[in-house]
Amino acid sequence: MNQNTPRALRLHIGIFGRRNVGKSSLLNAITRQQVAIVSALAGTTTDPVEKPMELLPVGPVLFIDTAGIDDSGVVGDLRVAKTREVFERTDLGIIVSDGEWGAYEESIAAALAERQTPVIVVLNKSDLGAPPEATLARLAELRLPSVRTAAAKRDDPLGDGILDLRHAIVDHAPEDFISNPDIVADLVGPGQMAVLVVPIDKEAPKGRLILPQVQSIRDLLDNDAWCMVVKERELRTALDQLKRPPKLVVTDSQAFLKVAADTPPEVPLTSFSILFSRFKGDLVSQTLGALAIDTLKAGDRVLIAEACAHHPIAEDIGRVKIPRWLTQYVGGKLEFTIVAGRDYPEDLSPFKLIVHCGGCTFNRKEMLNRILKAKAAGVPITNYGLTIAFSLGIFERALQPFPAALAAYVEARREQGRAGRVVGEATGEAKGKELTGKEMA
Amino acid sequence: MNQNTPRALRLHIGIFGRRNVGKSSLLNAITRQQVAIVSALAGTTTDPVEKPMELLPVGPVLFIDTAGIDDSGVVGDLRVAKTREVFERTDLGIIVSDGEWGAYEESIAAALAERQTPVIVVLNKSDLGAPPEATLARLAELRLPSVRTAAAKRDDPLGDGILDLRHAIVDHAPEDFISNPDIVADLVGPGQMAVLVVPIDKEAPKGRLILPQVQSIRDLLDNDAWCMVVKERELRTALDQLKRPPKLVVTDSQAFLKVAADTPPEVPLTSFSILFSRFKGDLVSQTLGALAIDTLKAGDRVLIAEACAHHPIAEDIGRVKIPRWLTQYVGGKLEFTIVAGRDYPEDLSPFKLIVHCGGCTFNRKEMLNRILKAKAAGVPITNYGLTIAFSLGIFERALQPFPAALAAYVEARREQGRAGRVVGEATGEAKGKELTGKEMA
């Protein structure tokens, strides 16, 4: 999904709270940590303010700031109707409190509970002291999860609790919003065709296709689209037999250059890894993570993480190919740590970059939590296919079908330029630049 | 594979034995139980006689009858060379003995052992008495499997031991020959395209494709071919976008009628079930088995057998759809027994028909042994997709790509005609005819 995501498909997060508990500064704190374009819709005094944004790593959300629905005594008819309307369309409620928990908070919590809407309590202004014991006791009684924030603290983006709030959103949002429903079908409509390029190499399990390929085929069929499945060597011949070009070509990352050469420039091209970054992880975060490849220097530590603990083979992509390509790109020796399955380091701080597999055997929540852990440690995280596309200088073309990720990438490149640093195009020429992981995330 | 199978791909079975042990009558006994077209190549007196045939349920074999290589004293140079040549190209050796086991048999067994060629000993003329204890002891010592036959007994095709020999051939032939290498790639060559029609119904596992679909895609890719994967509803639109018609259309059996209507008559059409009957079972046997559907009468018992013990769903094909279709076709109530997994009846004799699943989770040996057990019990056996194609009156079209199966079907229909019975076309009109299962097998 991108910034054009229909409003209905966005996760609607209602923000409730009395005056002066810091609702606006909370929203501002969240907003200033996002790279995606945010446009606030001005409301009337009684209308809630809506902020659509790409919340990393959750995806497209709509924050509904109920500034007009507060505890200011008498509530007019209009205001009651507005309030009800916000409750009705809230998928996840955030109750902001400065520590106090009274009748107002109880009524909001009850209204949300009645609609079976999940709730997160934000105990803001935590820098001014711990919340009252009575509040904590009541939250425990109500079994409401809570997060402590200090949204007004502008100087410490990792210490203001916003990252914890993002974790909580991932953990408590309805599963439907966390599990991205589309792999590829939103890019290839009913009655349209995609071409899936499936190289058969030593890694391809005998007699099978790998899960992302099967899931992509199924996703297209489920949405009344169809596909051609072809090896990279036969792609050109296969395309020649079509009366109309396909709507999209999806390739295994390892055949990217050959497929790019054989796909007409007007046909959108991407990879299974990029589709799966979006489907199982967060494409915007992992796109920005890939930019850190340009900042790697000889001697840096890189974490390669795989979701499944398969038996490694001779030309294994994670164990052999990616380390080799990164080493060549950086032009110096890197220190690689390779982990698989549940075996993921608690302390990510020694790493300059995390390169994760596509995570096809993970659910999205699991992958988002790994991305958030990386953000908490200030370490950029990307995935195999994005790393390959970046190293091959094919990044921009592969991101074309994803406006939000492309915009974030272009914006990050522009900011690098503004910061006075020499930034190359993603052509494999830009090496050893001084960007920190933090700037990337 | 069909009768045009290249000689090199046939299982070469060398038949060795002294004069008068019954090599020729053994070969005749095997031959007269086969429906496929057999053409003996006449040899010179010193040349071995070769008989290519479709050996049910193994597939294409070439029997090499070494009539010229016997124990007749002095062996000329030419004969020695011929003998060596036969040993060299034998994939499975059969040593025929009338009970005696001496220097001659030892030398043949040693020559085959030296080449690591598997051996079956046929103790023929078993109707004339048990083999000598010394022979049995020596075979046990050499760990050579043996089968007792009475090949000259023409009156009892189930009691002459030939079925045991077929079992032994399935069990001892090199795995390469038993495991059919091709699912579909021999029908769609390099640089050619197949269309795979994959309906998405309640049985389709969420987010996946079923194994035969995935394996067919992979088989095409492995052989430098490619495919279009489409639902039945979009098939016509998809075909319209091709400059040339596909080489083959393969459909899920359940969409057969719709797909047949949308596939131009000149384009070969078959089903995944038929491909898998060939790949995992024996298409000729299972084709003939389907003919027994016409002989079913109200009250008959039918065994439905599934390889995997999946959790049955509402519209399960084996538990609901096939029983419903067969009942409609027969026009009376049938008694169904449904088994799954390893739970396969020892006694098959109560059944008039066995309808097996495609067996995609079995290896071929396992399925062939079930087919042989059915033959031993005189019960026709077919599979889900063949049953559907037969019931829908689409049998001949679906068998077009498989000359051996089609020829066997046409021949069986002709014999039914000669037997003076009224035989309808396989259009769903021919019901309740008096054909016995034995005539089918």
C-alpha cells in the first residue's frame, strides 16, 4: 500500500484524552519520526483532526485526534454525534493520560470495550514523574496495556517512548491490519496478468517452488488475475508471445539484471523480495535500511538473519552470496554474523546493518517486532532482495511500483545531499559515505 | 510415456535361462495379459528377440529374450559379444529356472551382480512340483528374490504367478525407471507453453497451491518450458492474449467442462489427475479401470481411497463429490467405503471398483503396489480425475495426449463391442452394461 491507500484500508487509530494531557505533542512526536509525507486535514473546531501517515513499520494509518471531544462539561448534540462516529470507525483506541485515571477515561475505555476495539493507554509526561499507583492498579484490573511516553521531549527520539508505542500498536492492532492482505494483487488487477520469473538454481528445492512464488501465484488467482511463470532464460521468448505487455514482472532477485535487460522499460518490474518486504515486513523501513549499505566501511559488523533454519547449501544466498556481494561493494572485509530461526541476538548495537531474509515463514507481527528492535538499537535493517537490488544499481526501477517507498528513498537521498555529503546514485558507485544508521531509520 | 517411448527410456529386462525352462512361455504369459500393442522384433538365430511393451503397471519395458544365449556348449565369438552386449544394457535381469540351479545360473547371476544389476529368479513350472531344497537354500544364500510361476498354464491368469512377477518387477527395478521422471514436460517441449487451470474453491488451501499444480509448474520450468496459471473463469481472456495457442491445457478435473468449452478443439487438453495417474500410478491400468464405472449397479460396493489423511471439508471431493457423481451416473444407491492414508483394506474382493486419489504424496512404487493388489483381487482401479472425466463424457479428449492409454481404451471398447454388448460412447449415456471388472483389468 502507498500514500494513495484508500482511507478505509488504513488502520484508524483514535486518540482520546482530556485537555492538556499532551495529545497534540504525542501526535507531533510520532509525526516527526516519520519520513512519509503527512498531510493534516484541517477540521472545524468540533471536527476531529485526521492525520493519514505511513507509520513505520505498521504501514498506512489514520490518526484521528479527537481534540474536540474532551471533558469540557456540557456536550452539545453535534458533539455527541461526532464522538460516536469516531468510536465507530476506530480500529485501535489510544487513551492518553497524564497519570490521572477518572470517570472520563473510564467512559472512553468502556465505549471502546463495548465495540470490542483494542485499547492502548499512553501515560504521557513520564519525564515529570511516575504515574500514580492507583492508576496503574486500575489499568491492571482492566487488563489494559500501557506505554509511558514523554512526547514533549524533543531532544531524545529514542528515549521519548514513541518507539514503545509503535511496538504496542504492532502488538495490539487488529490482526487484519497487521497482516497485509495483498502480496501482489493490488498491483495487478482482475483480468490482468503478471509475469513471475523463477530461476531454477541449486537452491531451488527439487520438484517444488519456494513459498513466496507459490503465495504470489495464489494471490493473483484469488483476485481474478493470472500469471505466466517462466525461467529467466525463456522470459524474452515468453514476452514475445503476448499480444499486450504484462501489468508487472516479478523476478527472483538473483536474476534481476538479466530480467531487467529483457523487460521493456515501460513494464513495471520488481522482485519477490520487495513484495515480501511489504507483505511480511515494512518496505519503507527496509528501503531506507538498504541506504546504509553506502555507509559500510571495512571492518564493520553485519548481521545476516534468516527466518528458517534450512540446511545451508554450497551457494547459499545468505551465507555466501550476500556476504560476497557486500564485500565487493564495500571494497573491504566486513565481519558477518549469520543467525537462523529464533536465534536472533538480544543486543543489536554492535551491528552497522542487518540484512534479513524475506521472512516468508514468519507472520508479519514477528517481522515488525524485529524491525522495531533494530530501530530501538539505531541499526538499519533491510532484506536480501533489497540488498541485491541496491548493490546492482537497480533500486529505483524496482521501487517504482511502490510510491511510498520510492518517495521515502528519494527524500532520504535529498536530505543526504542537503547535509552536504556526496551522495551517488544507487549505481554501485557510492561507497563509504558517512551516514549513520540512525539517520536511515 | 507411450508406445513411441524411445527405446533407451524403457526398462530393459533381460531374460536368461537354459533351453526348455520356459522362457518363451513366460514371455507369452506376460504378453497375453497385456492390452497394449506388442510387436515382436524377429531376430536372427543368434540375435536376442526384443519385445517392447507397456507392462502394466510398470510402464514401457523392453524384454530381451536371450534365446540365443543358452548353455549349448561351445559359444562362438559372435555369441560371446552378443551376450556381453545384453548384460550391458539390461536394467533388470530375470533368471528363469525350472528348479535346477547350477553353474550356468551361477554364471549369469555373477555377471549381473558384477554390473550391480538387480536380479529376479523365476522358478517356473511350479505346477509340476516344488523347487529343490538346494536351489532355495542357494537363492537365500545369494539373497536373490524369487517368484514361482506356471507360465504354461493358460487357464488361470491369476494363478500362474505372472502377477507375482509383476510385483517383483515393481519392487526390484531400478528406482529411476519406476519413478517416472516426467509429469508434463515430455508433452510441452523447451520453448513451449502450457496453460494450467487452477480453480480456487473451498478445498484450495489458503494461500497455497496443491502439490500436483506446483510440481507441474516446476516440471515445465526444469525442462525450459513455461506456463500460464489461470482460474477457469479467466481462461478465455487469457488465451485471447496469446499470439499462438498453448501446446497443452491442463485443468483441475473439477473445472473440466468449463475448460473444455473455452479451449479451442485443436489444443490438447488433459487434467492434473490424468498427469498424476501417469506420474504416480499407471495411466493404462487406471484408464481401463474407469470403464468399470459403466458396469456398476445399484447396491455395488465402491472403495474410495485417499493417500493423505487430510481433514475432510464440507464439499470434499472424495467424501462428497465423487460419491454423488457416481450415484447420479449409475442412477441408484451405491455402498461407499472411504479410507485414507495407510488404512487400505487387505481384502479388496467385496468391491466392484476402487477410486483412488492422485497419490501425489505417495511414491510411485507404493501406488503401483496398490494397483497390483487390485489386479490380484480382480477389482478395477481408477483415480478421481479419470472418474470425473469419464462421468462427464470427456474421456477421449482428455486421453488424446497419451496414445498408449487411448489405444488401450479404444481397444477395450472394441472388445466390448465384439462381445456383443451394447456399448455407448463415453458420453454418460452408457450405464449398467454387463462388463466384469476382470475384463477391464
